[in-house]
Amino acid sequence: MASNDIPHATSAQQAALRDLERDLTVDTAKLQSIVQGFIKSMNQGLEKDGNSLAMIPSYVRTRPTGQEKGTYLALDLGGTNLRVCQVTLEGHGQFSVVQQKFTIPQDVKHSNARMFFDWIADCVSVFLTDHDLEPKPEDQDIPLGFTFSFAVSQSSINRGELIMWNKGFSAEGVVGRDVVLLLQDALKRKHLRIRIAALVNDTVGALMTSAYQNPSTVMGVIFGTGTNAAYYEKLARVAKWEDDASAELHDKLDEMVINMEWGGFDNAKEFLPVTFFDNGVDRETQNPNKQVFEKMISGLYLGEVARKVLLHLIDCRLLFNGLSSTELNQPYNFDTAYMSTIVADETSDLGDTKHTLETVLLLPETTLTDRRVVQRVCYLLGLRAARLSAAALASVLTVRQDLLASGPCTVGIDGSMYEFYPQFEQFLLEAVGEILGSSLAQNVKTTLAKDGSGVGAAIVAMVADKQRELLHK
Ligand code: GLC
């Protein structure tokens, strides 16, 4: 798909698309230089706190066997919805999940610690009542795994302080506080007999879910509202980790799952091909110059970058005859899901794209050339997102080349970009191949870790007990 493929585009439109294509293309050489910067940042993050890659020890030090059995509650918070789940691990890598979704109201996202956690506790209470799960007086408190998908500095497997909000959340009085204690207090206020056994990032959840089903799993990745990854690192390489285990135990527990917080890569904008449009989006967010990588890749922001590009073309009178609409003028109104629909549109008149532009975004009548230009913009941004993601993924696999060289390595992935964005996975794997070379890349297996956050939280709650036994034996 080259820009001159758009029939009837004027020479000015073609020139604008060529410029855009130049700015959004991440060629192999650029990928390689990003990988170098990424690996350097990983090493800095493992050495000490305060670097752009936070590289947070998750306190998960063992791998699931797939034979774990038990029933746990799980909470998954970090995107559009709160999910409350009852997860039953059945052994043999099998599990079942009963769940209920609650859309997080905007005023809760921007409220304060007390209202925020009370709202969560209310949802848990509704779930327990609806599913008749309240413990009887003779029962023990129900163990719960809490997936809280933000940068949290953990101090144990079920303790951690929020470092900063992102993804449009801003409830006051939570940053710097232990989110497990805040939730535990809110549950107590509602007289819910629940014990929070584990605090988990969604990437750790994806990793554990995938590992429960497939022992060759080395990484868990999220390409959703935000983006991030967790992987098994050699404890000896985590210089900032202060060891708490005996030498003998060290041999048994010689790995640690690291929550990388890779959305924060290159906040200094040294390595990434950041464009005028990316800077525009970044500047208007709640956290300028933070999560720069995430803002070029993930579902919350990609549509907004596209909207900025479209408005630029409109303002140059290269699109829609120079006319926008109130809907398109509204920040964050060009949803990334629209981009998926537009890129996937194979109708001869781009009818689905026409529907999105004219019926949903109420733009004045569009021409076929307009629609092709819009499709091209969305395609280029999706391709760039997948290729940048590949650079991050390949960096981790380069660091763990010991594993990759010795056989298949599975990467468990969850999130709407991965699941629904057309060709995302194909572009991702192609770029991984360019970076690693075909012989290593053929060992990279990607798999959907669907709903990994819930299942993963249950697995970590169970692993927590196992680890505790090992550490206190
Ligand atoms: C953001 C959060 C991170 C989470 C990711 C995906 O980057 O900081 O913790 O894993 O979004 O949800």
C-alpha cells in the first residue's frame, strides 16, 4: 500500500501522504537502534530505581506448574472496566471463570481514595450477592488476587504503593499509598470477609496465565488501553534487589518476574521517532513527557494521534474539502476501535469507513479519495505501533537469549490492539524477525492470554502461598 496507490489523489494530497509516510516509517535500522536504547534502559532500571523503565520486582519467583488447583476471587482494574471474577484453577492447565463487568464511571476515576475504593468494594459486594458466594460464618475469609494495572512499587507479593496514575485515572490521595491496604479497608467497611493474597500487574497476570497453560512461556505483554510487559529475569541481574533468601534457596528461586512498565520507555524522546502529532497528543495529557512509548502504541492514544493527523490534513484543505465536524474536533472522539474498522474495510467504496466518518463522526459528505486517505493514515499508524512494539519485545528476548536459543519461547499477549487491530500480530512478528534474524525469531511463539488478568491474579495468589512455604521452611 503506497501513497501513490490512491487513485485521483491530488498531487498535494500525495505529497502530504509521502511526508507522513516518511515520518511514520520505522525501518529495520531504526528498529535496531531502538533495541539498543531499550536494552540500555532495561539494564539501568534493573540497577536502580528512578529510571525511565521502572523494572519493578513483582515478588513472583516461581513458575506455575499447570497443576495448581483452587478457587479464588480476582479483581481486574486498569482499563475501561472493573472485572470481578471467581476463578477456579482445575489443574492440567485448565481453568474456569465466572465474571461480572462494571464500567468505571468517569467521576469515580477522578474522585478520591475513599470514593474510589468504596466503589470497588460495592462492585465486589454485588458480585458476591448475585452469585451467592458470601462466606458462611464457619468459612474462612475468601482469598483474592488484585490485578491493579498501574505502576506500583511492590514491597511484597501483596503490598505496593502507587507510583503514578496514567490512562486517564486521577483519584486523589492514592499516589504514594498502599493500594492493598486501601482496598482491604474499603472491603472491611462493607463487612466483606475477603483477604487480599496477591497484588498483580496485568502483564504479570498474562504471563502467569500463559505459563499455567504452556510451560515455555517467558513473557506476558499487554497491548490494550495501555502497553507494558513482564518477564522472567535472572535474579543475579537485578542489582537493585536486596536478597532475602538463603544461598540454598537462592538456587531454587533464582528468577524474578519483572514488571517492566515499558510504557515509560524513552521519556526523554532520544530513541523513538516521535512526530509533531505525537508531541501534540503528549502535551495535552495528564502526564506530559511520561509514558511516551505507550502514547505511540496503545489503544487509549492511537485514535487521538490519528485525529491530530486528520485535523492537520483538514486544516491544509487536503481532506473533506477543509471541513471538520464538532464530533471530530472533540479530543479523544476518534476511537482506536474506529481505526480497526477503517483499516479492515475491504468494500470497494469503503462503505464502512463512510459510515464511521459520516454517520458516527457527522462529517459532511466524503469522497472515496477522502476515505482512502483516512484509511492510509490509520494503516500507517497501526503499522508503526506494531513495529515499535516489536522493538520492545525483541529487546527482552535478546536479553533472555539463553532461553530463546534453546527452544520455543511463548509470549502470552492480551489487549484490544493485539486481539482486534487488523494485522497487528503479523506486523509485530515480521518486525521481530527483522530484528532477531529468522533462526532465532522462529522460536518466538505468540499466544492470546485472554482475560489473563483475572486468572493470573488467582494463580499468583496460589503461588504466593507456595513461595511463602519455601521461604519459611
Ligand atoms: C500502563 C500501566 C501498566 C499496565 C499497562 C497496561 O502502562 O502503567 O502498569 O501494565 O498500562 O495495562
